[in-house]
Amino acid sequence: MAIPETNASARIDQRIEELGDWRGKTLAHVRALIHQTVPDIIEEWKWRGVPVFSHHGILCTGETYKAVVKLTFAKGAALKDPAHLFNSSLEGNVRRAIDIHEGETINETALKALIHQAAELNLTAKSKPRTAKRTTNGAGKKA
């Protein structure tokens, strides 16, 4: 049965079912934690099959690969991670990711704290007024 592109939650359900292994169970588990932490989360289906969890902007994606379930936080570099959950995409200036391997236990409290921070960061970023950038005339003088 084909699922319309507009029903992201149903597509994520279908992905979890299709995986049928630890990756599907892991994705379902972290998805449930995301919903517990931010009850009005919006689920999206982007980039040819990537589950995206948004709240006033993207919080994180839930990608599945052969060896890992990857949670990529769009603004992860700005989040405090005292439990050191971020273990992937550490070299970038903006994103951070958590690779979850088969058999690994998720620190639910720490993950929920990251999710909560990401949601708060998106709200804060949305509420700040944007200021106009000053331009120069090419000689380093204000235009």
C-alpha cells in the first residue's frame, strides 16, 4: 500500500516496520523519547526518506544505516552535552550526531535533556529579532 508523501508519521511507521530489526526498534524508541520530551513535535519526511523531528525548526533527524541509527541534531554544537552522547559529526561548527549501535543502551535522561535544549534553542532563535547587517563599500568603510 502506497502512503501519501504528506503523511510523514505514517511513512516513519512504515520505515520502522520495514526495518524489522534492532534499527527499527531503536528508531521507534528514540522517536517515543522525542515525543515524551516535546509533545507537540512535528514529524516530517525529507531528503528522500529521512525522518525529521521539528519544533519551530529542525531538532534532529533519525537516519538508519546498516550499522547505526544516527540522530543528527541540526544545532547540536550549540547544545551542552555533559553526558557526552554526541559521538559523531564532531568536527562541524553546527551539527552533532549520536550514532547508536546494535546492543547499545541509550541514556534516556541525557537524550531527553538534549532534545529539550534543542527545542528551547529553536524557540529562542525564533523570538530574537534579526538585525540588519552593516555593509561596507569595499574599502572597509561603512556604506
